[in-house]
Amino acid sequence: MNRKPFGDSSMLKPLYEQLADSLYKDIRNNNYPIGTKLPTEKELHLSTGMSRSTVRKALELLVKANLVVKIHGKGTFVSGTKKTDNDIAHFTSLTENLAEMGKAVHSKVVNYQLITPTEAQCAFFNISPTEQLVEIERLRYLDDQPFCIDTSWFTTTYKSKVQHKS
């Protein structure tokens, strides 16, 4: 039987394919824009009444199609990547992307400090409000012209790996 992988609303499909189709339509209709976190397996289980294994299998279909990416401990997010020939998502940095376009990119650190994290940062990094974060601000240059300021935060676990070098 020749079936479309997504978009076919046939009730003859297994439940996991029906759920994958539904999530695919939500992604395609921008209900879940690129970078958006999908509901958790448990949330999908509770909202659809489908078993956790059915939900997991549906999400695996979307991962294989490179529509979503699972990040251990964080969740499942809508991917901005397209399916590659070898079915492996390849993420590149800003520098790599611009270099592929023939642009010269370099950075200058303009701020390096330890900060008290916000409530959102504590939740994201899973740290207590008494811990500190390393904040690094870099001025990014494109063909020797400033084009953006990039701010990154790291837990102090990585402080030695991101020491400010003048």
C-alpha cells in the first residue's frame, strides 16, 4: 500500500501515525513555530488518551523526518533543519553559516562577568538563585562591520572553559 508519510487523515492508519499526522499539521500550520517546544509525552498522553508508547512512537516518526529534535532533559522542539540525505540533522553555528556564504566573521568580547540569575534562568539551567552564571557579551562583526551583540550564559561549571581572554 502506497501512503503519504504525513497529511493523510485516513482512519486506517495506526494511532501513532494519526498522532504524527496531527502534530505535522500543527507544525505546518505554524501552531508550533520553529524552535517551539512540543507538549511532553505525558501531556500528549493526557490530552489524546493515547498510551505513552503510542505518543513516543509518533514523536519518533517526526524525529526521523527531521521535523522535530529531542533534547535530553529539555524536551522535543520543532526543528529548523530540512531532511538531509543521511537523515542526520546537522546544526551549524552562526560563524559556519556565514562562512559558507563567503562572509568574514569575527567577534570581540565586550563584557565578561558573573551575574545573579533571573528566575527564568534558574529554571532553565536547573540552578538555585544563590548560584551565579557567567555572562559573556560579544560584539559580532560581519566583513569588519559590527552587526550584532551576542549574549551567552554558562553555569560556573564551565567557567574555566569560557575564561575571558583579552
